[in-house]
Amino acid sequence: MFKLTSLNLNGIRSASSKGLEAWMERASPDCICVQEIKAQAPDLADKFEQLSGLKGHFHLAEKKGYSGVGVYTRLEPSEVVVGYGSGEFDVEGRYVELRFDTPAKKHSIISAYFPSGSSGEERQAAKFRFLAEFYPYLMALKGQRDFILCGDINIAHQEIDLKNFKGNKKNSGFLPEERAWMGKLLNEGGMVDVYRQLHPTATDDSYTWWSNRGQAYAKNVGWRLDYHLATPALAAGARSAEIYKDQRFSDHAPVTIGYDW
């Protein structure tokens, strides 16, 4: 069983101070995709280049204290792809892909951090531009190899993916256009929402993010924003899924899925 975790750290230094590495020692993932590292290369040097024996590969934002993604892995990749070729969004540190190629197969693990549009119209417009250019990129990649994309997608796809769906229909993360994009990716695009494949009707247990306002975590007023999105061949090997909530390393929870790899 290959254990793959996705976690938005909301700052790697903050998450580390809250016991991230000790949890990783216990959970023992083979690979963990992280988002919102919020650090630069000098901040990672000699401290966060490895976590719990896993080697990190990163795409960091040019802006200090902002965004950044990484993949920590036990396996040595055959190739590391940093960025997806976007003139606008690669400077924000949103995509790193590890390729594990053999003569028999081409597999990738991707850590991605989709933009949030919650701060206003300008960032929502940027989010729509990201979605528009990222979809054809994923479709082209799907034509070349199998992959699992882990990340903070910043979209709750269905009404069962957030507690207060009625009150959020006009809010970023649950806008009709965003939900339609997810539907297109899963239906026309043929990608698989792996957690939903394993737990098609889960509601309260499926949330992965909680606002820091109004005791949202204590009341479990959450959203499912963190996904494993896989090509069908790899999704077919998914065997178990866990959202870990016994400790809080950030405002997101780790999502771990076990695969036949």
C-alpha cells in the first residue's frame, strides 16, 4: 500500500511548531504533498529540505511569505517538473510534479495550490484565469501519463462538500462557475475525485478546511477543499481514505489515501 497525503500547511514553520513532523513519524506516509509553504529557499535550507526522512521538492513563490508547494517523498523521482508553464501563475509557486517513470509505466504525483478568490473581485478574476488555462494543461498531461494531483483546490464541488451550502452560493469556492469547472474535469475530462469514489455520500466527515472565525472548527462548519484527483488507472487502485482531525497543524486537515502503486 502506497500512502499519499495532501495537506495545506498554512506556513511550514507554523505547522512544524504544531507537531507536524511527529505526526508524520507516526502516520508514516510514503509521500506528502504540501501547499502554502510560505517560505523561501533560505528558510528551508538545513531545516525543511527533509521531513521525517522524506526528501522535499519545491516550487516556491517569488513573493515572500506567500503560497509555495512541495512534495516530500521516500521514492526517488526520475524527473521533477517545477511550474506548468504559466506566464502569470508560475511566479506564485503553485505546481510541482514528481515523475516516477519505468519502461512499464509513467506515473506522476503533483502538488498544486489553486488560487483563492475570497479576497475580492481581482483575485476571483485571477482564479478564473487559472482555471481556464489549467484545464487544457491537465488534459494534455493526461494524454501522456497517469497522475494523482493532490492539493488545495479552493472549490467545494457539491452541496455535500460544505456545511452551509445555501449561504455560500454567491461566495468564492462555491460559485456556479467554479463548481461547473470541477464537474467538467470529472465528467468530460475523465478525472476521478478519489475521496468521493471511496465515500460517495460522506458529509460532515468529509470536511478538510474550517474558517478561523466563529468557532467553525468546534462546530464543524467546514468545507471540503483538499482533493486527490487521479487518472482512472491510478484511481482504481485507491483502497482507503482518512481525514486526520485529532490534531491541528493548520486550518486544513491532512487527507491520506492508500493506493496500489
